[in-house]
Amino acid sequence: MREQASLQLDDELSQLERRMLVAHLARCAECRAFSDDLTAVTEKLRYSPREKLERPIVIRAPRRVSAVWLQTGIAAALAFAALGIGSHLADAGPSSDFSVSRTVTRFPTQVELERELAILEGLPERGRPATTSGFVL
């Protein structure tokens, strides 16, 4: 209801919402006191005389991006995109027709999973020194 009271001050409530707010304020003393305080502060701010500032507030326009920086950024983005496309095409391998028929996601084989598990089992627990030879930690 407090949000509704604020919206009422800006005349942003529908007729139904306004009636619901008035009905609530009639039975809720806490919300009515909040609404009265909010109305008083808002009216004081809206209708008080404006004061002249000692120094004007200057809002500077945002700096423009140099054309060189913009060109460099575009070139870097294009190079990154070309690298990504190139690596994707390299993964696809040679093909007699140039259509993409492979699925991009490749799941590891059973052999690869077993090799990874063996490596992980051979690693020492965190905080303990490595005792397995052949591992550099």
C-alpha cells in the first residue's frame, strides 16, 4: 500500500486502485500516517521556491570513442570470430561435401572416461603431498 500511496501522488493509479487505497487507508492507521507524511513531504518539495545555486552544475558530454580504438575493437572481434569458425571447421575434418552433418557436442568415450578417472584417483587429496610418481603438482 505504501507503493500505491506514492503512485497516487503522481496520479498513476487506476480508478479501482485508487478506491482500494482509500478503503485501506480508512481502516489502517499506520498506512494512513505514512501516506499523510509522504503527501506533506512531496508537497513541500514540489511547491517550495527554487533556490539559485552558487555555481552552476555542469554535466559533461560523454567522451567519444576514438575511431582508432573502435577500428581496433572491430578488428579484434572479427579475428576472434574467424578463429572460432576456423577451429570449428578444423574439428569437422575433411568432407566430400561441405555440409555440416556432425553434431557439435561430442561425448567422451568409455576409454577416455576411464583414463580421466585413473588420473583423478592418482591425484593426492588437497593438502597432502603427492606420492605418485610421474605427476607434477
